[in-house]
Amino acid sequence: MRYVIGIGSNMGDSVSIVRRAIDEIKATFDVDVDERSSLYRTRPVGGPEQDDYINAVVVMHCDRDPDRVLAGLQEIEHEFGRVRDVRWGPRTLDLDIITVDDMISVDPDLTLPHPRAHERAFVLVPWHEIDPEATLPQHGPIEYLIDRLTHDAKDGSRIPSASSVVVVAAGDQAPGTSA
């Protein structure tokens, strides 16, 4: 199965945390990460006042069922000190399953596709970088969704526009270094 996973952090050394989380995903599921986006600095959406996030998206192929993958991702979050006490609050690490193939699920423990992915530039922009032809089940091509976010933001909505998502590290390169 093809998993698209969103990664975010805004506590501690977030660049390092996101990179280490990708390594943990590979080790936990004994898979190669097929594709990984650059790292992006993004403004928080909802919740209390907090620092910007570092976000990325990865794609992996894994034969485990989505519930087992979710449990593994939550264990990785726990290992990185994730605490779930404030909805949309700051976190050391956030790992979200965005899609699993074209699977649709309304299970409250794992809704697929991720119920808010279509309105989150910090998911769509990194995902588009690594898979420009991708489609979010039930919502359409991510290129269209990004364009819609940009237009909605001009109308004064609270949805962050694609322009609020800024690359901080391309590929595995650290910020401020050259290839």
C-alpha cells in the first residue's frame, strides 16, 4: 500500500526532529521512503499562540494495514516526547497519515483521507513538490487544491495560503548550506 505521511514539529530543533522522524519511520516499518519533500517553515493553524512549524511529506510503500501503521506512527511521536494535551497545540512531533492508496475510511480513529488535508497548505505544497500529479481522494488534484487555497486566502479566510509555506531545507540539505 502507498502511504502519504505528513510530518510536523515546532518544539526543539524541529529541522533535526523531522529528519530523525523520517529515519524512524524507515526503521519502524522496515521500508524505504520512496519520496520525501523539502522541509518547509509554516505558520501554525488554529490552537494557541505558538512558534512556526517545520513540515514535510513522505511517501512510503508498506504492507501493514493502516491501523498498525497509525499505531507505529503514534509510538514514534511518543518516543519524540509528543504530548496530546492541547488541541492543535505545539508539539515536538506530529505524524499524520494523509492517504493510503485511494482508501476511504470514516473510522474516528483513522479517517482517510485525512479530514483536513484539503485545506492545509503545509500538507499540499510539500506533497505537490514530490508528486505534482497527486490527487486527494474525494477532493481532487492537489494542484487545484493549492490554487483554491491561494484564492481563498485572498478573500480573507483563515486558511493559510500556499505563499505562507516557505522552503527552509531542500532535500537533506541543512538550512543555509549549499550543495
